[in-house]
Amino acid sequence: MALSKAALALLKALSYPDLEVKQNYEPLRKVIRAASPKPLKPFYRTWDHKVHCGDTLVPVRVFSPLDGLDHPVLLFFHGGGWVTGDIDSYDRICTNMCALTRHVVVSVDYRLAPEHPFPAAPEDCYAVTCEVLQNAAALFHIPPEDVTLIGDSAGGNLAAAVSLMARDRGSFVPRRQILIYPAVYNDHSEHSPFPSVQTNGSGYLLTSKRICDYMDLYAARPEDRQSPYFAPLLAEDLAGQPKTLIITAELDPLRDEGEAYGEKLRAAGVPASIYRIPDALHGFLSLPARFSPVQHAYRIINRFLNDKSGSPASEGEAAGNQED
């Protein structure tokens, strides 16, 4: 069902005037934390842990089903433009993920910009990935092949970056990754080559200006923007990457670059499935599980997780698909 005129008017009202992220990122963090409800715990258990990344201790939170069985793991990197979000504000998303996939979810509280600009976030996520993959048997009683990287928005960027780092450094490469409306390019201005930045860059909560502000806070130096670990779509070679699922949202400015990343993976011989959720906005994963876009996305995610073959979805099911 298309958005009504009233819904579109409300979205435009909420999107204007555009928030000055650079001047207000600290209050924005507080608002996001305050607006994030704490879920009940009838169906999962949770505990906190810390992982070393050089001199830094990276907090992680583990969400596990209560049945006591050994479940596969989703290693989750949260969104928030590399500037906002944390394991507390993503509790509900992670509990939904745990319940709807029957996976253990490991949520990573990587360091945020601008206090800790690039490459702090990908290095933190890479350190946790190495810890989880190398110790999967001891920590979760599963083989490393049962660990899947997953992230939304900036977290999708970090999942893709970690997979590239793992390949380039010769360490454990994950078997699968799930990138949900990922930010994978370095330019979201009027010069962007992707039409969705222009067509969806205003009036839908996440604006192109806000993305540019987030990236300005994330980059320590201008040359950082040219790193494939900053913008994975810039990688010259995507061979050797994990089997990939990319989920985009129809009304998201990041839609086209996420789908372009999937096509580039395919061109490099990587099994990649690309799904577009119709009539969905950026950030829809934060909606309650009863909402249609969330249910649609998890049907696709579970089908991907349960598929043990090395092949992507068929062409008829994948790129630009608007039906499950």
C-alpha cells in the first residue's frame, strides 16, 4: 500500500527544518537513548562482555534464546551514522532479531565519531569479529561458519568494511553477511551518481544533508573518504567476499548505492541477493515486529540464513524485488 498524502505531509513536517547534526549530535544521542524503550525479557537472556581492540575495551551485549540450545550467531553492528546509537538504544531491535531468527545476537558498541573518527569504528568491529569467529566453538558451541555479520545503515557499512578487512588481512572471512539499507558510498550531495539521493533525499526523515553531516563527522581527514573501508563501493576488487544479502528500502536515499554494491559483488563472482522493501523508509527495522516492512524483511533474512547453498536467490527473486 502506498503512503497516503497525509502520511507524506507528516513525514515532510518531521523532516523540516533539517536538523543540524554537526552542532547537535550530543543532544541527539540523548534523545535517541530516551526514546528507546526497554523490552521485556520473557523469551531471551542477555549478558554483557568486553573485547580488546588495542588499548580499547569494546562493549558487546549478547542476546540468547532461552531454550538452552546451541544457536547460530548474528554479529550485529548498529546504525546511527557512526555518530549516534549504542547497544542500549538498539536493545529492542536486537531482541526482535533474536526472537524472529532464533539466533544468538551479539551487538557491538563500537566507538562513535566525532570523538573517535574513522577508522575507530571498523577497527572495533573487526576486533570483535575476530574474537567471535576464532572462539565460536568455545563461546557459543558452534563452528565459525555459523556466524553471520549483519548491520543496518552505518552498521551495514561496517559489516561490509569488516569483510573487506578480513580478506585483506588474511584472517577469518565470514561465510555470510546481511547488509540492511547500507551506506556504502562517500558522496550524498547533489553530485551523487545515485538517483535515490535526489528523489528520496528530502521529506523522508533521513535526508541527504544529514547523511553528509554524519560523514563529515565520521571522516578524520579528506583522504579517509577514498578508503574502501570508509565507502565499500569504492573497493576495486570485491572477490572473496561472503555470500551476501542486501535489503534496501524503496523511499531511502541510500537505496541505489546499496543495490549497486550487490551488483558489484555479483560481477566479482560473489553470491549476492538484493531485495527492495516496497513503500519502506530508511530505519524501518526499528519499527515493532508487527509492521509489514519488518515482517517482510525477516522472511527474507530467515530464508537467506536457512539456505545452506552457495547460490544467491534467482534473478526473478532478487534485484529490485518488491514481493517476497
